[in-house]
Amino acid sequence: MPDVAIAAPNEAAADAGERIARGGGNAVDAALAAALVTMVNEVGLVSLSSGGFITVQPPDGGPPQTVDGWMDMPGRGQALGGGTWDVDTEYGGGVTVTIGPGSVATHGSVAAFEEAHRRWGSVAWRDVVTPAIEVARGGFRLSSASRYYLGYVHEDVFGWDDASRAAVHDADGSLQTGSIVLPDLAASLELIAADGAAALHTGELARLISDDVIRRGGILGAADLADYRPVVRPSLLSTVGDWTFGTNPPPSVGGVTVTAMLRLLDGRPFAGWDAGDVEHLVRVQRAVLGHRLDVLDSSDDLTRDAGAFLALVDRDHLAVLESGSTAHVSATDSDGGACAVTVSSGYSSGMIAQGTGIWLNNCLGEQELNAKGLHGLEPGRRLLSNMAPTVGRHADGSALAIGSPGADRITTAIVQALAGFVNGGLGLQQAIDHPRVHVHRAGRADEVVRTETDLTMYYGGVAATLRTEDGRMVAAADPRRDGAIRLVQGPTPQGPVAV
């Protein structure tokens, strides 16, 4: 049984990872079990109707791989364009989101989990799903991250559907403070434990979800779910000192953004974060995020355009610099394996599919990720994503897993934590705790450089785990969220270790 370090968004998710590790599971098993629990109890941030990515560093030192379980554009045989409306919210500094049945994209995260488990898992699939079943059956309270988000949108997004309204509100109409038990959710997870991802793509859950979405005016049909396939790709690589990092490749834009920023930082910060380092960081964010807004978000061939941009970064740093809702789990094990999992349901469509207990995503309605419009892609095409679950391997054999939720702050949160740890001489927890900066609307007339003064979930929720050269297990979670860590060794967990 390997030692396993786990960093998760909440205590119940961390408990799930620990339980699987105690039962002989490795980093992949533990990370998947923890992430499945977040699909139950991180309300408004993620659900079983989600997309995600799993980046794995195999313990044999082989090249990292990323399993793409992100959302597809639905709509095969459907009339496009209806079943949605816009909601303006102050969440995340002010954002307009599109919700309703027409905003529901083709989910893929559980299919990706199943593929990652098939390739790298070591315990039974049912064991991985069981902790989520128990949390769904026993009930849960809203996490601080859920309460923060729902505080802005519990009426406008989660109040239009009767089942959704009843779940997140008390009898007097205020945000729920007691335990939440979603009717049918535990039974849905039982089907997934028994039948795997097929339950959500060709089985009973797929039928219930597609029938309800179509009935209410959406476009997610049975054929969209049946035709979905996760894709395994070589991770996008970047070298920083003696570390080689692997992250999410195209068609996700998040990994490209992380890779470009790491390369442009040129080894900064040299010791902590001084004023010069922060100034350079802002220039890097402005250049990379600005290029993303100008080119990558609307690209018709992201692999081509991302490759050209990274080639320019490598060839001429100066030319580049002078040119702009989610949950994450990390786990590493003593065998040298690392697993980073990021999943999202967008801002939520606001509806629970009848008979399933599953809140459905609104990933077609994330306007910042759909430059071609609500239903602008052809059915079956992958949507754009900010996610960048990242793993690293050091020349000395150390292994790292890291990632973050946080919409367009995902990439800047990951880069700042990584740079502080790898370049700046900070301990892993110190690097995550350090105040952050984010360039919002980079290169635009309304650009704002936002500098963190008080820790807030706006700047992400980084979770990272590490196996050091001498075999010590380290886990660090972000104080900006209800992050929780577990270090499992033998019959009892270790106390936290800081490096």
C-alpha cells in the first residue's frame, strides 16, 4: 500500500481520498474518490453533470498524460438557439451568465474518471464511488465556497426550478443552513457505481437527463450523450529548473496559458516576491491573457495557434511581453505517481434533472468561454476551458500535483503558487498562501490589475501535493476555501509536513 498525500476542497472529500488510500488505493484512486464527493457537496460549483480533466504522472517516470473529459457541444438533430436567458451577477467581479435548459452541454467528467481509473487505478471502481454515495445519502451542509457563490445567485440561478429552489433554500426562502439531501442523487450514484459512466451516457440517467432537458426547451439529446468519448492526450510540457511540468493541452486553453506564463517568468521570483518580481508578473499576465482574449479564445484551430504562440514565447520573450466555478483535487503517492483533477459545471443551469438529483451544468452559457456564441459550435465539438490540472516531476524523482478552481483566475493562481515554490524558495503551503495579483480584461480599455489584500476565493483555491526526494509526503490546501489535506501512511495518517 503506497503512502498518499491528498489536498481537496473540503473535509468530506479529503476523507474520501484518505479512505481509499487506506484501502490500498494510489494517488489516482484517492483523487478520483475525493473529486466525486465534490460533485455531491460543492453545490453550484460542480456536479455529476460536469466536465473535467485529469492529468497523471505515472509512477514509472513516463511522460504525463491528460484525460480530457470536458464538455461537448450538443444539439444533434435539434433546433438551436432557445431555452436560455441571461443573469447579471456581481459574483467574480461582475459577470453575465446564460442559464436555463438550453445552456446544458454534454457532460464528460465521469467518463474521464472511468478512463483514468481503468488505466492507472488499483482498487475497484465501486470502492471509488462509494464515499460519494454515502455523502449523498447522509446529507451535507453548504461549503464556504458554495455559500459565497450562492449568496449572489441563489434566487436568480437556483430559484427558477422547483427542485433546485427547495434544495438550497430554507422554509422562509433564505439560503439553506441545514443539511441537504437531494432526492434520487444517492440512487444515481449507485447506478454509476454499478454500470460506470455508461449510466450517464447510454443508460437510465442519460435518458432521464436528455428527456428533461429537451422537454424544457434545451438541446442535449440522447445521441449527444451516447456519442461522447473521453480523449487521452500527452500533456503539454514545460521545464522550469530541474522540474518538468505536464498540464492540459489544447483544445483546452488553460494549460497553454499556464505554460506560456511559466516560460515567460524566466525563473522569477528569485527569492520570495519582491516589487520587481510582481511588476514582471503583471507584464507576463497582460501579455499572455491579452493574447488569449485576442487570438486563442476565438481560434478555429487552437492546436495550431497555441503552438505558434508558445514558439514565439520560446523564441522571443521580449516580443511577447511588449505586445493579454470549479473544484480541484491533487494527490501524490510514495510510488512517484501524481494526479491532478479539475472539474466544473460552469455557473449551473439552475435545474435539477427530474428523477436524478443531479444539478445540470450551464457550460454553453459561460460567455467568457464561448466567443462564437451560445450555440456557435457544431455538435460534438469540445468547448473551451480554463482548467489546467498540472503534475510535475523533478530530476531527483520528486513528484508534484497542483491545480485550482477559479474561472479565469485558475491559470494565474497556479502559476503564482508554482513559481513561488519552484523559483522563490517558498514552502508549498507558503507559496499557496502568498497574496496574488490578477490582470482582469488584459489589454482592454477597462483592464484592471487586481492585487489581493485580504485572502478571498476570487483568487482561486489551489490544492497541491508533493512526494519529496526522500519519500516524505506533503499536502497543502488554500486558505481561501475550505481546503483540507490528508497524509496517509500505514494504518494512521501522518501529521501535516511543511517544506
